[in-house]
Amino acid sequence: MNDNPTPLERFIQGVLPENPVYRQLLGLCPTLAVTNNVKSALTMATAVGAVLLSANIIISLIRNLLRPHLRIVVFTLTIAAFVTIVDRVLAAYMYSMSKTLGPYIPLIIVNCIIICRCEVVAARQPVTAAAADAVGQAAGFGLALISIAVIRELLGAGTLAGLQVMPAAWPRWVIMVLPPGAFLTFGLLLALVNWITALRRNKQGQEG
Amino acid sequence: MDYLLDIFLISISAALINNFVLYYFVGICPFISVSRQVDMAVGMGSAVTFVMTIAVLISWSITTLVLMPGAPLTTWVAGFFMAPDGAGGIDLTILSYIVYIFAIASSVQLVEMYVRKFYPPLYKSFGVFLPLITTNCAILFACLTVMSHIIGVENPADAWDLGRALALGIFGGCGFTIAIVIMAGIREELELCDIPEPFKGAAITLIVGGILAMAFMGFTGVDSGIRNALMGN
């Protein structure tokens, strides 16, 4: 990554090369907690994306007013305000989903991805860069959540987003939708990503 | 008797059955990053337990006194500005997230300064972890759980009092400590094992965490079993 990437490069960086979940291991609470079906994973990813984008834009706009020692407090309070908005919107339009996600929506406040992006990008860059970075990170986060949710829902319930996919005789691996399944699926996927990265690096090393 | 039983059940439920880390997945970040050595894990666990107790105490007080509909302090203050029947209906729950996170952040700062000044040995054992805890989801999760048991209940008589809230805070922290110390013990042994390259680091920790979570699933239903045995129905 060069020193001054364009907004598009920032977006692409966030999706795969610097994926917040697989590469930076940030924001693991929602990654493990809400991925037992695709619908709640999608809602969670959208909620985090909305908060991340709004917080990044606001922080970027006020970046010249920030004082170093009060920085984190300002970040947290901005994020908390947006999380309250998202929480109310969800409760108004998707009541059952808001009940399912329960405390994990307010827990977005302490999601390390958002604070990390505010600190690293939004507090230093103009609005377009901050917004592009937020969209990229949110897309990467959504991708990670959905990749885990697809595996867990498919094996655990035989469905995808509520639709029956596996044959009816599929013996449901209930463990996959229970807490241990989250740890196992994410652990295995993380190892897979590490393995592919190492393979590609070796290949590039041989060619170059 | 009923009250003590309730406290006891909340405690074992928070510590073992619905363990914060292994059942609710809160506090996963320190669970993965700080669980390399047992003594560090003990330090982190005690810091979390300490802060969680204080945070639950503060959030319980704020919720009951200020935030919930008809809270005494809000009604009293608003009574100066509006008619008494309007003042009683003020509902500030929408501010709860902002207030909680602010309360947690400032109490962590205060606790850090206090402990550093007056208990240097204690500061040495877990002081370095205190700033990290501000953004620990486990603390906020404990506050939110307490809130849902005060505001979310249909019958006001079922709302948690301070004793129940503190039981959740203390034993939720103990549950976190149990999980992170077990994990650190396993990881110290894992250092000597030949782990496949891609699994090194976080991946193997997560898989071990999965096996631990399976073990903790064995506690499911213990609380209702105890209740049935003691209440005789």
C-alpha cells in the first residue's frame, strides 16, 4: 500500500487485503455471536456499516478540532449516538430482528473496528478518503460475517437465509448454531485464510 | 430464602452456565490476545471483575435514579420546571447507551488513578490492563443486562435490585476470569506442541475455545435443576 492511496484503493484494501476480521482480528464479538444465521449476520453487518460510515464522516469533518487527550472520548460518544439511532431504527422497522440481536446492537459502541478506523483514518484524512475507507471496511466485515454465517446455517439448520437448501434428510449439526460452532467455524476459516495467504506468498516468492 | 436462592442462581448462571466469554462471546479480544500466560490472565481477569462490579453499581444507580420512566431524581429535577404529572412521565432510556459508555470510561479512569496512588502493588498486578478495559465489551454487556432487567421487565416488582445486579457483575467477572485462566493454562501447554503452520496463533486458540465452550455447555439446565430441587416442584 503506497502512502497516499486513492479512495478506490482504500475501499479495495478494506475488503480483502486488510479485512478487519480475518486479518486484523477486530470486532470478534458480533462475528461469533450473530452468525448462526445469514439474516442476522446481514443485519448486523449493515448496522455496523451504517455506524462506521456516519462516525467516520463526522470525525473526519471535525478532525481539526480534536484534542489528542480527548480524542477517544469524542470517538466513543459519536459512535454511541449513532448506535442509539441505529438501535431505534431497527426497533421501529425490524422489531423481531432487533429482539434477536438484542444486546449485540448496543455492543457496536465498543466494536474495535470502528474506533480503530476513526483513529487511523478519519482523524487524519479528508471526508472522501474516510468514507471510502469506512465502506471498504464495512464490506470486508460483512463478507467475513456472511462467510461464517453461511457455513453455520447450512450445516446447523440445512437452510440459507431461512430457505431450505439441504435435503430434508440432512442430519442437522445443531452444534454449529450453538456457541461452540461459532468458535470452531471461525477458527477453521481463519486457518484456511492463513494457509491460502502463505501459499500465495510462497508462489510470489518463487516467481520473484 | 427466595431472595438468596435468586442471587445464587444469578451468580452461577453468570459464572458458569451462561459464561460471558464462552456463551455470549463478549470479551473475546482479551480472551485471544492476553491469554498467553496464566499470571497475566489472572491479572486481566481480576481487573475485569473489579471494573465490572463498579460499572454495574454505577449503571444500576443511574438507571434507577435517572433514566427509567418515573425515576426519582429526574422527577424531582423536572418538578421545578413543569407540572408534577408531566414530570413523572419523563423517559430518558434513549440516552442509556451514551450514559453507560461515558460512565464506564470515566470510572475506569478514576479507578486507575486511585489504585495507582493508594495501592501500588495492586496497580502492578493489574493496573496495566485497566485502560484496555474501557472498550471491553464484557463490561458494557453487564451494564446492558442489568438495564434489560430493570427497564425491560413487564412487572415493576420483577425489576432487579442492587444485590442481584452486583451478583451479576461480580460473578460475570469471575466467569470471565475462569475462562481466560483455563485458556491461558492450555495455551502454555500448546507452546510445546507441533501445531500446523496455518493454525498458529488465533486459529488454534479459537478451536480450543470451541472445545471449552462445548465443555461449558454441560452446565446447561443446572440452574433450573437447582431451583426445582430446592423449591420442591
